[in-house]
Amino acid sequence: MVDADQTFVIVGGGLAGAKAAETLRAEGFNGRVILIGDERDHPYERPPLSKGYLTGAEERDSTLVHEPAWYAANDVELHLGQAVTAIDREARTVRLGDGTVIRYDKLLLATGSEPRRLDVPGTDLTGVHHLRRLAHADRLRQVLAGLGRDNGHLVIAGGGWIGLEVAAAARGYGAEVTVVEADPTPLHRVLGPELGQLFADLHSDHGVRFHFGARLTEIVGQDGLVLAVRTDDGEEHPAHAVLAAIGAAPRTALAENSGLALVDRADGGGVAVDESLRTSDPDIFAAGDVAAAHHPLLRTRLRVEHWANALNGGPAAARAMLGKPVSYDRVPYFFTDQYDLGMEYSGWAPPGSYDQVVVRGDTGKREFIAFWLKGGRVLAGMNVNVWDVTEPIQNLIRARTPVDPEALADPSVPLDGLI
């Protein structure tokens, strides 16, 4: 057991950090646990920010990882609304924005990611929004409700998961929505053209307008308010609000300034960690969005921004901090809810990595499973309005053995029987 006089510091007040603190106590660590977050809110989960909380179906407190009283009850010291400004690796200390210096024996970086910013004129207007933090969702929820009441227009720059989920929420409020996307379909680089088109059709059926093959070049406004957007093909679209949903960047400044090894942005960026989530400094670990981990199953370095990686990565890092053997090999997983479509995706199949897509079920009814294959091996699977299949899909991915594509496409053949 780790000595009681040791101090473990967690930088980052999100899901990864909160679950790491929970795991340290659950594993019997009785030293100091200090969790530092630069937001004033207690640690919360991010999926509701573009789903249930944004739509108004869930209350604000439902986003919290733990009830606020949990931290004191479990002797977890909170420093909320405080940014860590520097790490001194030699002294093993972190410095807070107010000048406070805290010593650590082990340090976990769970600093997450931040929205990428539009680099066009007009981004300083009042009606330009991002969605990453609970405060962003608070504001955007009010904006969407107002657009719905006033028949207002929302333009979304980017047709990825966040952009589409906000589009669905906005249509639920009655707002007019236009999505501007540089690729020929939404989610083009994640799902490919065929399945990307399925999401385009879903949203078009619900009144969303798409403008593909274009990028925003200017946000036009007057008296601080948004009036329209212009795109690089000469088009102009009415807008009363704009959401920048063009991706996220890992928050690596602390790690970089302290000399920790990083991964090049062209390779996904992030803090380089091994399969136990340890950085180039043996006393510092990283988990969640910011960590670019060597993945023992997929045999590559991978940075995953989704909820499940924070949920599982925080506890894995905590166990490694305690000296326990850790090989973090979770199959990447994420989910989405848009209108009446629910989807789960497991695996990793970036563009160019697969040579075949096999579909089991009916894409027309939006009830199917899609599989991405390479040489007959399942790299990833996506179940759409088909449930209780995540485990067998992940088992197929873990098996790393070829399967018969015809059997894979046949709903009468149990997935478990293909391994």
C-alpha cells in the first residue's frame, strides 16, 4: 500500500479526473488526493451538453459525476476555478493561478481538450458559440430556445458529432438550421460516404439544410449581433447564431512547458503515454482527451476524445499511479442520439485503414450494424437502433481473426458464433 503521507494531485476537473480520484479511494489509497479544476462547477460528464441537457430533457445536476458532498466524504480536496499554471518536475510541485504551490508524489494530467476556433472575420460577435463546457451549454440552451420562438437561424460550421447533435437539439426547439461542411457528407472522415449520407438524409428529413464542399469565410454582423455567414464559394446564409463545431485540440500547454514528450499534431497530438498511461516522467500520468496512448490491442498510438475513454482511462491511470500493473487496451467506444436514431460505435477504422464495409440489417429503416473490415478482420462496428450487441462487436475486434463477410451480413447468424 502506498504510504499515507504521499500526495497524489489530479489536474483536470472532468470525468477522467473525478473517476481517478474515486478509484484511488476505492483501491485503498489513504494519502492526500487533490483535484484541481479550472471551472467552478464540480466535475461533470460532457455527453449531456450536446444531448439531454441541451435539449432540456435533463436537469443540470444530472451531469455531475458525483454529488458535491461526495468529495468531502471521501477526503478529496477540491480546488475549483483554479488553473494550474506551471509544473516543476524537479521539485515535484504544481503552481496555481493564485500563486499556491502544491507538492505531489504522483501527478495525473486530465486536462482534456478545447474547441478549435474559427479563424475568420466576425468571430468576436455575440452570437458566435462553442460547446465544450457546462457554461457553454447553459448559454446555448437559452439561445436555441430563443431561436425556436423567433423562427431564428442557426448556422453550424462542421458536420461532425457535436455539430449534428446540436443540429438535432436546435430542430427540437424549432430553430432553422444550416450545416456548412467542407466534405461531401457529414462524418465523411469517420464513416465514409455511404454511411455519412445516411446521417445527411436523417437530418434532411428533419428540416436541416446542408451546404457541402464549403467553408465559412466570414461572419457578418451589426451592432455586435450575427446577421449572416459567407462561404468560400460565394454563398451567403442568414444566421442569428453560429456554432463553431470544427473539432477539438488537446490541452497540452502544461505538459509542453514542463518538457514532457508530446505527439505531433499531424499524428493526432496529445501527451505521449505508454500502455500504463505513464508519461515520459515516471511520476506523471495522463488520461482522457489529452493522452495519446500506445494501444496494445490496436498496436498503434491513439488519442481518443470520447466519453468512454475518460470513464475508463481515469481509473486505469489511478491504478498505475498506485503501482499496479496496467495495460490500457479498451476498445474505443462512443455513442450518439439524434432524433429517433441511437447509435453505438466500437473500434478504430480511420480513412484508408479498411478495404470493405459490410452491413447487417436495413439501412433504409435505420436499423442495422455496419462493420469495417481489413483483410476480413473486423476493425470497427456501428450499431444503429440495434441494441445489446456492443460486447459481441468488441469481441470480434479483439479476436483479430478473419470472418466470413457473408455470415457477418446475415442477421440469422449470431455474432458470437463468428469468432
